Amino acid sequence: FLLELVSHSSRPLRLNELASALAFVFPLSKIPGTPKSVARVACSPLLEILEDETVQVIHHSFTEFLLDMENTRSRSSPQFPILNSLEVHRKLTVACLGYLQSGSLRNEGEPIEDDAEQEDEESENDDEVEPLDCDNGSQCDCGAHYAPDIYNYQAAKLQYPFLEYSVENWAYHASHYDV
């Protein structure tokens, strides 16, 4: 999973982002130790952790080997699996969307509601949004003057390290899985 994530990510990932993704995809009961320590140990032989804690493949030729870009290896070798880019992008799309749906954008202390109840409340509250006064003192309907977003995205990014990557890159992975 970590090799797939590092080799197919749209940008270099930090160790804490990998650990957060690892903890989301695999139950903590199945991870010996902390996710960050597991990611660090798992990365050590094939992936390089730089000083700023970004993780990269040890050499571009290793990526080519994993993807078998030259088609020189036998496809039946279980010891050295070939990463299927389409399947990897599908898995990363699902992982990113699942991470976003897991509650990482929920306000702290906000109760988890049933989806049907939440949709009913949202449709009821749609008519209650009032525009704020413009600079000239009158109300406008331009959309730029509504109350600020109630979600604290900066705090959520600190608490959920894989959040920013998921928000910005789920569509990237989905576009590379065009089935």
C-alpha cells in the first residue's frame, strides 16, 4: 500500500500523511506500534525519507521496475509483483474519498447524524440563509458576503494529515482511473 501511494501520488507525501493514510486503510489493531513508526520501518529499504520527512522512491528505476514499464519481467512472479496503475489509482481514489467521508471535515464535537436526517435538515435550512450587508449598507445576492465557513479547515489539516492530499488529489486519481 505504501509503495502504491508513494509511486502514484501526484506530489511527494510526508511521513505523517503516509501514516495517517495507513491508519485509515488498515485497522489500528492490525498495525504493530504507531502508524508513523510502521510507515518509517516499512519505507526504509525501498523508499527514502528525506530531512523534511517527505518520502520518495529510492531511484526512478525502482518505480519502472514496480510498474514494469518495459514489460521485461514475467507477469507470474509473485515475489516481485507488478503494480497495475489503473487499479492503484482506483484504490487511491477510494481511499481519498473514504478519508474525506470518515469525518475529518466534521466540526469537533459535532454529532454524527444519519444521512437521511442530515439531508432533511439541509433542505430545511436552505431557505434560512440570509445574505450579509454589502459595504454600501444594502443587502446583495452576489454570494461573496455570506457568513464565513463554519469548518476550521486549518485545524482539521493538523489533526488529519492526509486530509489536504485527499481534498486536492482524489480527482487526480479518479481521472487516471478512467474505467
